[in-house]
Amino acid sequence: MFNITANKGFEITFANGNTVSVQFGGGNYCENRYITEDGRGQSSPDAECLAWDKDGLYLTEALGWQTPEEVAAFIAKHSA
């Protein structure tokens, strides 16, 4: 399942019950950290990633300033 989160990122929940959050708007650990706009139309060269399991237990700490390649690897790791 996919969810948009506050116009600044997305979450994906996988069949294994894990959810991955990828955020790149104001307030997140990324280039846009100090932007106070609502996030519409923003882009960023990096993002913040976080993962938790079906019970809501965090699998990682928030990882900031992740490159697209690092985000892809993070998603792959937690989707399996």
C-alpha cells in the first residue's frame, strides 16, 4: 500500500508488514530541512528514510540525507 504524507514524501507498506517512509520536505533530514512551505512541487537530491514493522516498532533510526541509490537500497532491504 502507498500513502502520501503531508505533501512531502510517501510511505510504502509491504506484504511482510514492514513500512518504509521516504520524506524530503521541510522539517525532514534532507536539503529541504528548513523550508517552511507546504511542500507542493518540491524536489530534493536527498531524503530521510525510516522503517517500522507491523507492530509499530522502529527497525531503524531516521536516516537523513540519503541519496536516491541509498533510498532504493533501504527500500529493498526492508521489503524482503
